[in-house]
Amino acid sequence: MTARQPRTALFTVAAVLALAAALLLAQLARADAAPASAGTARLTALAGDVTAADGHRYGARDHTGRTMDAAQIEQTQDGRYLAVYHTLLSDGRFHAALATSADLRYWQRRHDFGPGTHQASLAHDGRGGYVLAYEKDPRNHIAVRAYEDLAALLDGRARRSFDAPLTLSRCAEGTPSITSVRGATVHLTGHYRAGCDTDRQLRATLTGFRHWHAEPDRRLDRAVRAWGTGGNIGDRSPVELGKERVVLIEGQGRRSDFGSWGTYAYDPVSGRADSLDVRTHGGSRAFANPSATLLTDPRGRPALLVSLFIPREGSAPGEAGQLLYWHRL
């Protein structure tokens, strides 16, 4: 004789099945939905296929052999390329560094910003100088540095400096991305460790290298979480395509699972995001620390360069590490 299940158990099973069906329908509806914007559609089309890129490099390293993790690329007025990145060294700490290149493949390290620096972001200041932001230990926080010109940046001679207080989390705030520099005002985005538990998005303004204001960006969080991301929401990078601003952003499908990192294209106008289905030569499936830059490629053509970190846990053979690739526009 088969034992009868308790009524509460039956209700629980029915509720779980109903929830699963609702999530499946939502997923199907989302997959069939129109792109968030023309800009996100174009970005996902360009950035989604590494195999069709005009140039690429897996596992990027500088000339000393350091890995170029979380690399972000800028271009100087004379056409050279700049990369800011970090590496975990033998002292057990991350070091942010700056390297230069003439071809986007060979990189010469020019400066090390010291132990406890990581997740760097670089921007022109519009006056011949540069602004650099990075995470800094101890008490993981955002540090901002201003450099008078390229020579000062290459030497690491900061003209102004600011270390931001922790205002949204008592545990950590970081992964800065500089969105604009207007005179003495720097606009940034970043993450904060919500409840000292999970990374969520912030936007901040630094005025005169003295006054700091940060606030949560819950709209961006909601757009990424709509894709079922149950872990951290971290690094992001804005880019303008066809006069539309789009934000590349990472989201972690499952907490503590580095193989579940995915990349999304967010439209600030609609508040929606599209998933970036990246196809590599070997079939890697996890991608983190996204950034995108409009530049002139080594052949002198306008191009979109995309930088993604491929975690070992989600990598195909020979593809783990920093991936750089570019498509002619």
C-alpha cells in the first residue's frame, strides 16, 4: 500500500511547479522580445562573435609575462594604445599596471601602481591629461588619480589624488569605471558590497578632488537581475554606438561560481538589458570584466575593441585569461 503524501507537501510541489512554469514562460518571452535598443542590438552583434573579428588575442600578457587581467584600453592622440590592468603577483596581492602598444598584441609595461591596486579604469580629461581610478586595499575602496599629461601617467606622477570613503557599504566599494571628466568633476560608476554580501551597482561624482557622493543604481541592477543572475553584479563599461550610449556589464548567474559569469548590454534609456552571446574559437562559456572602446585599429580603420576576462572555470582549452578583439566599423 502506498503511503499518502501530506496535503502540505502536495501544495508545496504544486507551488514549485507553478513557479518553474512562470520562470520558463518569462524566459521564453524575454528571448523573443525586441532588443532593448538599436545600440544594444548593434553592440551584441559586433561583440558577440570573436571568430569573425578583424583581430584578437587570447590570454593577453605584457612583455614581462604578467597577465593583463581586467584590461581596459584607451588610445593616445598619436595613435598608441594604453592598457590598464591588474595581476596577482607572488606577494599575494594584486598590482594594477599601465602598458603601451602599437599593434594591440605586444604590450610593454610602463608603470606599476603598487600592491593592493586592481580593477583600473582610465579616461582622457579633455585637456591633454588623464584620470585613473582603481580599487585600493586595505578597506577595499575607490581611489582616483589625475595626471597632467601622458608622460606623467607613464611615470606614475599623479598631480591630484583622492581616496573615496565607504558610504554605501562598510565592507567594499570598487570596480570603478570613469564615465566622464568635466573640468574638476569626475563621474564614475562602480559596485558596493550590499549587506557585506553581494555586489550591486553604484554611481558616484567626485567634485574638485575633495567632495564625493555615491548612490545605488538599482535600475541597472534590476535590468541585469531580470536575466536570472543570482550572484554578483560587478564591472561595467559605457560605449557610444550610433550616438546611443550602451553599457556593457557583467552578471554572475550563481554565487561563488566563476563559470557562471555572463555579459549584458544595458540601455540606460529603456532600463533594459540584452544578453551578449559571445562565440569564441574554442567555445568558452564564461565572460567577466567587460569593456568596450572606440578607436582606430592598427590598420588605421575605425573599430570597436572589446576586452573580456575568461575565467578558467568557464574557458575552452587555450582561451583562459584576458581576451582582446576588435571589429572594423
